[in-house]
Amino acid sequence: MNAQRLEKQDDLAALIVPTLVIARLGEADHHAWWGSNGASATGAFVLEDRFPRTRRILGLEIALVAAERRHLEEFGDHGEFVHLFSASLGAVLLARAWLAERKTESTDAELVELLHASSTSDLEALVSEPDELSDAVTFGERSRIGHVEAAQLSDPAACSVVVRRLAAAYLGVPGALPYLEIARTT
């Protein structure tokens, strides 16, 4: 599976793929943003004995949970902003459900294989190029990269754009967790 094929997939994939790629990039064997080892070779070794058929999927679930936890620790449960792993954005919920469905299949999905076997640079290539982040403001380990209208979070097409923007910002503002402020119209 290459970047061109990923770009041609449906809206669901546009939400799931960047979320899983960033969760995987945050693991200890890549950028170590959350330091988990679920989908790394270490994680596969540990999980293989007890879960031989689903170890790769479980590894990605561990990466996803680690990313969610890291963001929850940093941002809490505020409704004033949205990050890639916010439940209000919905991408993480869809990614979790997609992984759960893969456990029922007899072979790993191509994306699961790709996320485990790819180098850091190959995974980064799956994320769209970051927009100009000159307006990004970094506060400690957070980076505000702009804002999003609250109404956009209920529109799947707009959510896909938000997910791509947030995912790209991880590569554009290394070391900081990107987020968007939610602009509410009164």
C-alpha cells in the first residue's frame, strides 16, 4: 500500500489512516512521543505468545491507547479545543472500531502490515505535507495550529480535512502536541 493508494480511499480511510499512522509514529521505535512499544518488534515479541493471530492488531490498539492517554494527560477533557485523538473529532473512535473488526479476519489487512513493517520515513510519507505553520503557537508541549468551527466537527468531509491538518502538524511542529481551538458562533 503506498501513499497514492491511501489518498484515493474513501472518507472513512481519510479519518482512520492518518490517526493510526500518527499513533504508530509516536511509539518508542519511531519518534517516541508517547513511548509505547505495542506495534514495535518488542511489542510483537511480547504479544506473540498469548495472541499469535491478533498480535499486530493488538499492538496498534496499544499504540492508539497510548496516544489517547498522552493527549488526555496533556489536554484533559476540555471542549475548547480538538486534537487528533479527541473523541469529539471521532477519528480515534473509528480507528478503534476498524481495528476491532480486523480481529475477525483470517489475515492481517494491508494497512496493519504496512504500519508494522514501515520505516519512520515511509510512515511520515503517508501523512500529507504540513501546511504553513507560521501561525502555530507553542505552549510547553502543546502547539496551537489554528482554529476550527464547531459545526465542522459534525461534517465528515470537514473532519477529514481537520484530521489531515492535525496529522501533518505532528511532523511540522516536532515535539509538541498539535491542537485546534474550537471557534463557537453565538
